Amino acid sequence: MPILPRADLKVGFACNNRCVFCAQGDKRTECASIPLTELVDRLKSVRDRTQGLVLTGGEPTAYKHIVALVEAATHLGFHPIQVQTNGRMLSYEAAITALRRAGATEFSPSLHGSTAEIHDGLTRAPGSWEQSVSGIRNAVRSGAVVVTNSVIARSNVHDLPALTALLASLGVRQAQLAFVHPVGTAELLFDEVVPRLADVVEPVRKARDLARAAGMRLVTEAIPYCFLRGMEELAIEDEIPHTTVVDLDGQIADYSAWREAEGKSHGPPCESCAVRARCEGPWREYPAKFGWDEFVPVEAG
Ligand code: SF4
């Protein structure tokens, strides 16, 4: 199936969580929301070169015109339409029904731990785990495509297998484990938040085995191949569609190119690495802090 180009629209940065790894940092206070007409105009400006749509933020379900925005996107012919959410609002059946009726076809809710203690510790929002778990259950039940996202941070590395098992038990068919991007709040709290890549390998392997046994597809983001030996199939980067990010201060016409050129980086070990051509490398803030000693090039063959 061809991978369709998509737009990634930021609806504003208000959020009912306060995640320690939030990439948007202080934007929540600088721009809580954007007028509906302006967002629709932004959608129109990218419609001729995009097909799918991801509504993100901040927390898109905290945007008071979210249903009207989904309706407008549907009328403009966007398909699929994904709501990338922390999942809390999906715990309300009425919210999910309204979004589905407006044309939302996919949900990408987040869950960052198998227990309230781990998840709420990361979101700094007591009660968020319970709501997100219930939201994921509702999203699955609604018949929408559900692709969960879990950020890999220092405090949940050991929990990744249990988290994977929980997601499978909720009926999730595809789950993503994304290594934390150390920007925004995550950069401010770097020492507290960012784990070592080497410590992630075995928990991810156990999570992969559990997902396989449960018939759930597990993928990873921002874990280079040298930390995915024997499980290279997990890397999602090749399948991320051509994305135009429509942000507050303009557009990134090709987010994949930006990711490779500016977001991520390569270092001395990569020069002799057999998979250099297809590997984006780690987020550049990671080796800037820890150096390249952990990275061992992949050998050919
Ligand atoms: S190119 Fe660099 S980061 Fe990527 S797998 Fe090879 S050594 Fe690791």
C-alpha cells in the first residue's frame, strides 16, 4: 500500500498533562490555542500536497473547536484523519463519538507506563493513567485505527515489557515505543528524563517478544540500528510518510528531511557502519551530552 503524504497540524499547545518529556516546553503558555478559521486556512494551504492529516499540539482534544476542525478537514477531503492525543478525553464516550462522527478515522493515544505510579509520574497529572487506559479501551471499541505511542524515558525503561503486555490486553494492534527527544522540557530535565540507549536494548527485546506472542505489531522510533541488533524490523523510520508540519511559526515542508538534516546526527562510529545509508542516527542532543562511545558500527553481512 502506498504511504500517502500527510499534514501534521498543531492546533495550539494547551494540555491537561505536564509531561516531563514534553517537546513543546513553554509553548503551552505562549499559545494555548489558535482561532478555528486560521487553522482551516492553514489546512487549505497544504491540501494540494497532502492527503492524510494528523491533529496534534499540545493536546488537540483540549481545543474547544476540535470537532468542528475535524469536520472541516473531512470536508476538505483529508483522509485518514488522526487525532494524536494523550488519550484522557477519549475516556468520555461522548467525545469519542463526536470525533468519529466528524470524520476522525484514527487515534494515537499515549501511555507511558503499566501502572499509574509510572505513567502519572511522567505526565505529572494524577489520574491521567486511569483516564488514558480507559480512553484506549474506548478508542479500540469505537472501531477506529488505534496506534499508541509510549515515550521511552529513564523511569519507564524497566517497565516497557509490562507496558507492552498491558497495551496488547487492551486490544491495541500497533504500538510505538519512541525514544525521548531531548528538547523542550525534556532538555531542561535531561538528567532526570533521558536514559542511556544501551539500557533500553533488553527491555525493548522483551517487549518485542511479548508483542509477537500477542499478535500485536510493535515499532520503535529514534532508536538507531546499532541498538536494535536482531530486531531491526522494529525501526519505523522508513515507513513515516512524507510529512508537512504546520506549526505556529510556519511550515516544515518535509519533516523527514528536517529530521535527518537537523533533528538527528551521525558521528565517528557511523563512518564505517554498514547501515549508515538507512540510519538516521540518534537525536542530536543525545551524543552532544553522552558522546559516541556507546555506538558500535554494524558490520556488513
Ligand atoms: S549509522 Fe551510526 S547510529 Fe546508525 S546504526 Fe550505524 S553506528 Fe549506529
